[in-house]
Amino acid sequence: MRAARGGLVPARLGVGDVLRTGLGGLRTRPARAALSALGVAIGIATMVAVVGISSSGREDLLRRLDRLGTNLLTVAPGDTLFGGRAELPETAPEMVARIGPVTAVGATGATGATARRTDRVPREVTQGIAVQAASVGLLGTLDVGMADGRWLDAGTGRYPGVVLGAEAARRLGLDRPGERVWIGGRWFTVLGVLRPAELAPEIDRSALVGWDAARRHLGFGGHPTTIYSRSADGAVGDVRAVLARTADPEHPEQVRVSRPSDALAAKAAASGAFTGVLLGLGAVALLVGGVGVANTMVVSVLERRREIGLRRSLGATRGQVRTQFLTESLLLSGGGGAAGVLLGAAVTVVYALVRGWPPVVPGWALGGALAATLAIGAAAGLYPAMRAARLSPTVALATV
């Protein structure tokens, strides 16, 4: 209290005094304070880690899209009017290549043959490997590199040679050129093995033979089953609009056109939806932590009635007592929130590095987590602070 004209005026507490008073209350019960802060830390860490891991995965998908490009379009036969399987014209790849903005075209055609490690393997054991005829331009169109060996060219594409997709090579137990594979009743020499084709996973499970070799040795009719085309980025929409009519002018309604990169974009959107569910679980954990803080503060008020009564007797106002306990609650939840932010960020970085993703923790997630922590602390400490402020000095001292 300090003297003033007309009576005594309560002294004002500075920010430093308020913080020291609040910390003093927490230091008297360190174990209980630590456990209450732990509940808040777990909730905040869960929310930060969920947002961080989801953002890291989405960033990885977006970088893959940028690397792979979104200008790859595929053309495939649909169904006929009577429900049968349609066929693309044999000249469809050449017609698609004539579209102005198209920069590269490649095609594959199903042969119906099987690929087996040796001729001793039963014919029905195909291991899910499709034998397809492949055009020379397929590799450049898909932008897939060779893991080993060489790709088909105008010369090798006429003879019984095969290039294996990454998964097909693994299933056959072949990882280097020069070995042989039993295809369509004869041996084919492995010319090379492809790297994984992220935008065309069907290629990974295929054994690819030259277009001419497929006609000569496997009875391939020459009709493509999938045409891949690359075009200028700004013209993808225009090219997509005319692909069906160009590939099959007589029956454009029997042609399906798609963009493989849409699958990766949909995956990124789906991961965002799943993040909302996990954020809900983190919010529940944070709410439980807030209840723990409120419980700690209520018990603290009950145990410290003598202290409250003594402070009131010495001149502390209700506002000062209320500020003291509200500060304790904010420090308690704020400490737990800061620990949770650090823990959540660390979990994100470790998980992203293990998965080979770029670690991304959005700034808004960190700021939002701290803001949520302070909001929880204020809400949890408001009732105990008001209850402490309402205690009469005489009653508080008399009940001890």
C-alpha cells in the first residue's frame, strides 16, 4: 500500500512482479505442475506433428509433380456401344503426334503373351507381368531412365529382345542385361531394366518388346492399348480436348483420355482430409491437458487459502490475486505448449527424414499451437483465479 491524499492506494504490480509471483506458486509444487504441463505438451505436440508430417508429405508430392510434370496425357480404348472392348486404330499414335502442341508420343500394346523365368514354369504362373509391345519413343515420353542396359531402338525392336519394368525385373529375379526370359514360347534376351515409372506404374509391371518383334513373334495385331503424349504446359487443356477425336475420328466416344498426375494431386488432397481427423484427436488431447491445468489450479487455490488470506490482509486487491493465479495458469500451460511445439517439430523432422521427405513445419501451425495453449491456459485458470479473488481475508485465515 502507498499513502495518497484522501487515503491509502494499493501499489501496482509490475510485469516482473507478476511473473515472479506466478513462478513462485509453480515452484512450490513442481511435480504437480510438471504433470499438468505434460498433458498440454502432449496435445500440442500431437497437433504440430500431424500438421508437420502432413505438410511434409504434401510438399514431397508437389515436388514429385513438379519433377515429373503434369503435361503427360494418356489415351486408352473404352467400351463399345454394346459393352465390348473397343480398339484404337493402328495409326492412332501417328495421328496424335500430328497435334501441334504435342512434343512426344509413345505407345504400348497388349500382346496377351506371358513372361516366365524359364520354360519349366507353368504357363498359368504369370506373376502379374504383362507382355506389351512398346514404341521406340515410349522411354522419352515417360521420361523414365534406365537402371541398367539399353532401351529398344529401330534395330533391336525387330528381334526377340525385352526391356523389363522395375517391378517385373524384381518378380523374375533379373537385374542385369544378357539373361533370358521365356516369352510366348521362345527365349527373349533382356536388353535392359527400367527405373520406376511413377506416372505410369503399369510400365513397372511389364515386359516390353519391340513393336515389330511383337508382330513377328507374338502375334500382336498392331492396335495400341495405351498412348502416352507430352505437350506444352500451357496447351494441356487444349490437347486433352482434341485427343479423343484425333486418336479415333470415327468413334471418339469410345476413347478414354486421362492425366496420370491427377492421381498424385488427388493423393495430396486426400492426405489433407485425413489430417483434419488427426487434428481432431490432437484437439481432444489438448482439451484433456487443459482440464488437467484447471484441476491443478483449483486444488492450488484450496491449498493456498492461508496465503491468499495473508496477501489480502496485507493490502493485495482482488484484481492482484486474480492476476496472480491467472498468470500461474498461463505460465503452466505456456511452458507445456512450448515443450509440445519443440517435441512436435522434432517428431516431424525425424519422420520426414526417415521417409526421405523435405521437413516442413508451417509457421502458422507453430503460432496457432502457442495461441491455442494460451487460450487453454486462460480458460483453465479463469475460474480458479476468480474463486481465489472472492475469498475474504478473514474467512481464508479462519478456515486454515
